[in-house]
Amino acid sequence: MRKLPNFYYEKKVWRKGFDVVLGLDEAGRGALAGPLVCGAVCFEKGKWKEILTKVENEKIKINDSKKLTCLQREKASNWIKKNALSWGVGVASVAEINKLGIAKATFSAFRRSIRDAERRMNKRVNFILVDAFYIPYVANLPMPSKKDRKANRGSKNKKISANQLAIVRGDEKSFSISAASIVCKVYRDRLMDRLFKNRAYKKYNWSKNKGYGTKDHIEALKKYGKTRLHRSLFVDSILIR
């Protein structure tokens, strides 16, 4: 049986003297339409036992957001915002994705989520745990050296250096990253639901597919063409087939 996300990595970083540790994840990176949203969540150092007890007692599901139902995510997102030291979101618009490409737009959204979390708690973050990525050009949060990044790849006993640690499938391992995955997924789903209310977009069924490349979405694209809220590079490759 796979373990649920826990504070293993957070505790490892706290022991190194980093007291404000932020978990980061994104939602919508692989979608054909709509914005990309990054989430950031920080829990207070020294209160991890209390947090885990609350989760169990209040029957809150904290896991990779894709493994939860919509209702479980909504409940968890509300709980996280009440119990975390801080949380934040950063959005990359479709126009930004089309102009910069998905990688640069994702990094920009991550940096915005960090600033948003810092603003809410009026405190600087000094370490970030990220699902799979390292994030360049984050003020005061440098990435590890190439040598350290290579050494950590695939290692269970990851070395803590610089101010970032990328964890493959981190949303299944780190409690903070998992919480961030829930916050950004709920935030983005709500955005897509609001967009769906616009009559011009109803035929793409975004309230159900959230802008991802499902069969119904692709069929609608081929029938009606793309809109200004579609990601051109992603969609054009489908339409020219």
C-alpha cells in the first residue's frame, strides 16, 4: 500500500535550518485551453504532528489532486487555506503561454505563487519543495548546482543544497506539495467553470474537461476551430492532422 504524503522532506529541510518551507505544484500544464495555475503552500515549522492529527480527525484527504474527487478537493482546499501558515497562487494567461511557451510561462506562474504566499504571511520564504521542477531566477532562492541536481536525480537520500529541491511525483510524497496541488487545481477548475458560462465557449464543454484534450474537446475544435483562450501551439498540431 502506497504511503500518503507526509512531512519527510519538510522535516529534512527544517533540520538544515530553513524555517519557512514552501511546497509548489501546477495545474493545467497539459491543457489545450485556459490558463495555467501554480499553487504554493507553507505549513508552520514544528506543527506537523498537529496538522496530521487534524487531517485524520477531520477526515480531510490530502493527496495528489488527481486522486481526489471534486468534493474532496474543495473540502481540502478550504481546510488548507485555514490551517496553513500561508498559501498562494500564480496564474499564466493563455496569451502569455502563446507568447513565451509553456515552460517559461510555468516558471513565471511559479514565481508569482511564491510572491503571493510571501505577501499573505508578510514573511520571506527560504526554501521551496517543487513537484519535479527546479525554478530559475527566483529571488533569494537559488537552484542547486548542476552537480548536486544530477546527484539527486533518482536518489532517495536527496542532498539539501542551495534553496530548492525538486521531487519527482512530489505531490504523492510531500504534504506541502500535495496541498499546493489541491489549491491550484481547485482554483483553476473554478476559473474554467466561469469561462464555460460564456456562451461562446459552451460548445467546448470546459466545465467537464477543464480545457484538456478529451475526445469531446478535440471534436469541438475540429468542428468550430480554436478561440482566443486556446493555446495555439498545442491546438494547431491537432488541427493540421
